Amino acid sequence: MTRTINVALIGKAGCHLCDEARITVAAVLGEFRAANTGVARHVQVNFVEHDILVDDELRAQFSEEIPVVTINGKVHNYWRIDPVRLRAALDEFSY
């Protein structure tokens, strides 16, 4: 059975914290995918970015908290994204 983990980064262009979050999330997802794919493991990770400048609903909800990382639709963290905490959360969802 394949488990799917949906990760989203909500931010905007020109936001230095969003740029830092993007780098952190990419690194963590890269390591996680490397460790959790293949014959013995069946984990699918989908990643998407949302820009609050083009989405009125997200802007109303998160404009003061960006960057925001969600996992399977629930807020995981905002502002500064801790790579250790993100990896632990992904590990929890993979089992």
C-alpha cells in the first residue's frame, strides 16, 4: 500500500524567509525521498508551492505567518522552518 504525503509551502515572491524555507523544505524532502522510496518502501511525497499574492483566500488566512508549511492540509510550521522537526513529522506520516 502506498502512503501519500502532501507537503505545501505557502509564501510569496520577495520574502527572504520564504526563500530560506524553500531551501530547507527541498533539502528535507530530498533526503526523505531518498530514504523512503524503492522496493521495500512505498511512500509518495507530493510538493506544491502557493503564492499568497495570487490566492486571496490564502492571503487572508496566512499573510502574517508566511512562510507556512502544511502537511496533508494541516499547518506544520510557519516563519522559520526547522529541518529536524519537519523530517520527524514526515517520518510520522510515513508509517
